[in-house]
Amino acid sequence: MPLQESEAPPMDKERIFVVVLGTDQRGLIARISTLLYDHDCNIEDLQQKVMDGTFVMTMLADVTGCKQGIKELRTALEKQGEEMGLTIMVQNEAVLKAMQRV
């Protein structure tokens, strides 16, 4: 019996962690999430807070559908960070998991 669409095995995802540090400002989350949306990424998890005056945000994003590739996405995020006076770091989830196994 063939698999029904809802029973199809899950597709492997490629995911990244995005870490944002800097001064809290209006529209910060909207601008970064819009950039991810424009690159066909899906935000799966997001945590943010202001710690001792510093805005800290971590995102887990599915980049499986990202047409430009992670290198170009990283460059776009870093450029956005520079324009906003923020530090934005991107790390591939698979690389982090591999480093933890060592």
C-alpha cells in the first residue's frame, strides 16, 4: 500500500542558529525576520530578551528552501547587522552538533 501524503517520511531539514547582540531598537525583530522570509527561510524558534541593557536574540531557522545558499544568507544578515549597529552571527546546526560530539 503506498504512503499517503500525510504519512510521507519527514524531509531532512537544514537549519541555522542566528544570534543577534546589540542595543535594543524599534523594529529589530521585524527587520531580521523579514530578511529571513525574503530568503525563503522559516523561523522555527525564537528567544529574545534584554540583558543588562543588551538585546540578545537567538533564532533557529529552517533554511532548506533558501535559494541563495547559507553563505549569501550569512552575508545578508551580517550586512543588516552592520546597518543596525548589531552583531549577527550565523552557525549551521549540523556543524554545532558535530562539534559537540568531538
